[in-house]
Amino acid sequence: MNEDVHQFVPSKTLTTSVKTGHGLVSIEGMMPDLHLSSIDSVIPELRRVSALDWENSETGLTLNLVDVLIQYSDCFRYYHINEVLQTPEWFQDLKSSINAKFIDTDRLTHVAPMTFRHLDRDRFTPTVNQYSKHLTDIISDLIVKYGALSQALDSTFPARVVNNRQHNGLSIETLRDELVAIENKRVDLEKAGLIEIDQSHIAIPDLSSIDHSQIDMLSVYTKDVKKKLAVFDDLYEKVSVFRRILNSRYSNKKISVSANGLRVSKNGSASLKLELLSSGEQHELVMLYDLLFRAPKNSLILIDEPEISLHVAWQEQWLDDLNEIIALTDSRAIVATHSPEIIGRRLNLSVELHSSR
């Protein structure tokens, strides 16, 4: 699973005879332990989309490793291309046809962009903190989208009420059920931390004596509110699964979500820094977050040694969690593991790899 991760060692060897787009490259240089997985951190506008391909967010172009090293040579001036191994064309075709996400074993540390002006230790931060910020950004974007949609619907609400002259057939009972469902959804979104707690919820009015014109007006209102709240549907489902699984694993700790990201409380009150979670707790959080929030839908997810630092009881439940998540995200997964607890009774899904020697 780690074939694409190379360590850099001092070298002056330089080989550049490679046909762009058709090579698998290993690199040697002057700084140890820099992984290919950190290239999109070294160059912020790049996002890794497969084992050896990156997408430039500014141009939309997809670059392979050779393209990256040539076009961003200034960022890698301490490194040299050392070796080029030709990749079969069938593998290139396969790679380009699959939307893949790789979750490797080195998942607890995030590597910040390389500036060559800061100490190495300043470039490494806990992944849990990075993911908390990532979730903050996701929620912030949705709140902006919610606000824009609300403004658009509110600005046309009077005209749509006036133009909605035909009774839409909703009974008073159905309308009351719609209003109750909307209020319950607001409460659920607040509990999930996706919208701010609002003490001024609109009370459900007495509908027993309203006429058709009022029914039509409330029907437009309920339809609008459902559209607004639907902005959060996908994230709500993922956050609910994320919190439920983690809170069933953590002992005397509870994880919650807000517009400020992730928060862990201990013994019901005291807040705990995310990086102070145990190694196993961090591994569980990071893997779940990758699966739910960072892996694209309809993708192939490759997971290397999910059992690292996990309690045996957590390992036994891990495959059920994975099945739930990939069903939610319409994805598939290939897992490399040494743990019989991960496999459990699902031997029918396993393939044993034998040594070639």
C-alpha cells in the first residue's frame, strides 16, 4: 500500500529523460521523510487526485508527478529526480478511469506548506486540528449558501403568494404535519451543530379556522423553508454518522460539532484539545473523517492498516462502520490489514497475499 511513498536522501543524481505522463518517479534529495502525499501541502493550489496525479485548482489541469516536479521546480530545488520506471499503458488507463482516495498509515500529522524559512517542526501539525478547520470551512460555505438561498426566496415570497391563487389541495392536517416536521428538522440541525441555536422558533399557529388563501400562503412558506434547510441535508447525514460512531467508542468523552469545528468534552463539561486524544482515538477520528468528508462520492477508497492503535473491540466493529459509510457515499473500499479482528467473520471478502519467495 505504500509503494508511492518515497524517502528522500542526499544525492546529486539527476535524470530527466522521461516522457511526461508515462513515468513512475522516485526522488532523492537533502531532507528526510518528505512524502509524495505532502506535495499538495507544499504547493497549496495542487490537490492530489490519485497516486501520482495532482489537480491545479487555478487552471483545472491534471498534472502527473513529472509535470509537478518540472513546473514547480523552485519548490523542489533541494530535490532531484533520481529514477524513472515506465508504467504500463493499461495501468495508466486504469488509473485515469478510477476516482480513488488513499488513506495511508501516516495519518495523524499534517505537513504545512514548505517555505524553507521556518523550522521543520513548525510545518507539522496534528491532522485532527486540520480536519476541525476543514469542517469549519464546510459549514461556513453552507451557511453562506443557505443565506443566499434565503434572500432569493424571501425577495420573491410576496409575489409568489399573490400569484399562487389556486388551492394546492393540502389539508389542514397535512399542513400542520409539514410545520411540525420543519420545526423538528431545525432542532435536529441545531443539535448537530450545523445552525446556531435559535430561541425564537416560530410557534405553530392554530390552523383550525384558516381559509384557503391562508393555506396557500403557508404552503408557499413551508415549501421555501424546506428548500432552505435542505442545503444541510448531505452534511447532516454525515455529521450524524460521524458523531454517533465516535461517541459510541470514546470513553468519558463526547465529540460535538459547531461552526467552530470539532470539540471534545470530557466527563460532560471540561473541553479537551483534539491533539490530546489518545493515538487510537485520533486514528478513529481521522479515518472516519477521511471516509465521510474527504473521499469523493462514487470513489474507490484504499485504506492501509486501519487497525493501527485501535482497541481490539473497535477493530471488531470497524468493518460494520465502513460498510455503513460506503453505502452512504456510494463508494467501494479495498483494505490492507494484518488484523484478524478487522476481518472478523467476513473471510469471504478477504484475499490472502502470499510472499513471492
